[in-house]
Amino acid sequence: MSMIRLAAIKKSYESAAGEVTALKGVDLEIERGEIYGIIGLSGAGKSTLIRCINMLERPTEGKVVVDGKDLTALSEAELREERKGIGMIFQHFNLLSSATVYDNVAFPLRLSGTDEAQIRTKVEPLLSLVGLADKAQQYPAQLSGGQKQRVGIARALASDPKVLLSDEATSALDPQTTKSILHLIADINKKLGLTVVIITHEMQVIKDICDKVAVIEGGVIAEKGSVLDIFTKPKERITREFVSTLLSNDLPINYRKKELSPEPVEGGELLLRLTFLGERADDPVIADVIRRFSIEVSILYGTLDQIKSVPYGRMIVGIKGEQAEIDRALAYLDTRDLTKEVIGYVR
């Protein structure tokens, strides 16, 4: 059973210019224990969507079901109780500046009436978990941005949540600190079995940590699926644009100036982009093609990376030869475990 199910979620606001619809019938299912990313540009509706999950924003229409309970059907008192199972971390940390690290983490426990002895047995292990055991008596002003976010994570975990929501939690941090915070979230996901939902506008965050991703644009889900599928086979324009932010312009500079034709040209060269995943990333595919077919193959670009620890390779090759032989080579590539994209023909 899914941990989170959003069914036909619509959220509208009244403004001076009339009604504004931020979410337009969003359907989404997030499985128990997943790290699920929701990516979109500013104004796409992603922050509204995540705030509907814990009902900080009440949907105008639709259902929010968390761990089998329809939150939209609950009274305010019932909702307050259910929210204890949903932790949240924020872009700007939302820490109490006049409270120590220890007291910031203890704050939600004191609000719920937990006695001090229990609070201590909860807070101290959490500070150790996030790497701040030696910062318990320091104040937020004495901490770096990454340390402040670690306090925010510990505070979000204080009520033993089943779900952890992250609203742009790394966007105010430098790349190295971002990487350490993502590593911490992934570690918490494994150790505690939490379901994690991450809102971001950065594809690097999705690539580094998420199992699945939904791309939101204009208040609707444009595309969703496994991170591997979205990276290697993006279908929608907005998804391709996000993926391209992580990929260098892999076409060699001397080819970028040439006119591309979708059809074969006399004496021309076919440019082909190949993508490999997993164990296939180091297969000798090009050597096989050269050996099997009477064509010339030039490797114009190649790179090897990882997506969620899965090897991911990209290559651009130029192919010259008789068109019939090129067609046979293309048909052969279709039988291999890779993704093939025809860039075009050039003279």
C-alpha cells in the first residue's frame, strides 16, 4: 500500500485579479520508504503541493491520504494528531534564534507535553544522528548554514514521523554542504525507513538522492517515473530542459556550426547519441558495430556518471558508410540494451 496518495488535488486562491489556481487536479502515489522528488520551476505549484500533504494548505478539492487516513476528512484536533507523523524541513531553517540547538530540537516535544526526561532521551540521540552532539548548547547564530539545516532535520524527526517533507531544504546551501545534507537524508531514510518527499528546482538533487520523480508545470504533473527513466528517456519538453541542466553540450564545437538534416545526405555523416545504464555502461558496443558492419565509426564524445549509484554512460558517435549498411548497424543497436537517439546527418 502506498504511504501517500494524492487524488485529484486542486488548490485555488482568491486574489485582487480573481481566482488563481495553483494546483489543477494532481494525482500522485508515493510508496512506503521511497525518496520521491517533485521538481518544478518557480511558480509551478510544487511548494503548494507539498504543503497540501501535511495540510498546511487545505486543498480546494481532492483527497490527501497518508498511511491509509484521509487527512481532508479529519477535524482540526484529529489533524493535529496526524501531523505528528509528518516531519518537515524548510529552506530557511525556521529555527528559534534565542534557543539553543538542544532547545530547538526539543521544542515540538515540549509543545506536546512530553516530560523533560523523555525529551532528553529523544533529543540527544537525534543530535548524534545528525552530527551535532557537540553543538547542543550553541545558538543558531553560531552555526553554519549546513549545521542549521541539520538542526532542522533533527527537530523534524523529534516526533518519530513516518513521512519527512523537504521544501527546498538545500537551495540556500553551497554545493558541498548540499551534498552532505542529501547524504544525511538518504542515511536517515535507510536507518529509520522514512518515506521522504523532496521539493526542489535542482535536477542534481533528484539525480543524487531520489528513487522516483514527478515534474510539475503550471499546477499539473507533466511527467513522472523512476529517476533512471526520466533521465534517460524524458518525454516532455520541461523534463528535457531539466535533464539538460546536468548535461554539458556534448556535441563537439566543430559540429555545432553545421546544419543538421533529419534525412541522409550524400557523403554525409550520421550523428548518434547512445545512452547506457548499469552493467551495460562499459559494454564494447562500438567495437561490436565496427566488427560486424562495413562502416566507419568515430567517437566524438563520451562520459560516465552515476544516477543513484547506477552507472550511466553517454556517447556521441559519427558514422560514415553506405546507407544500407548504416541502417543495418542502427537495427543492430536496437537489439542492444541501450537508448539510441539520432541527432541528424551532417556533411
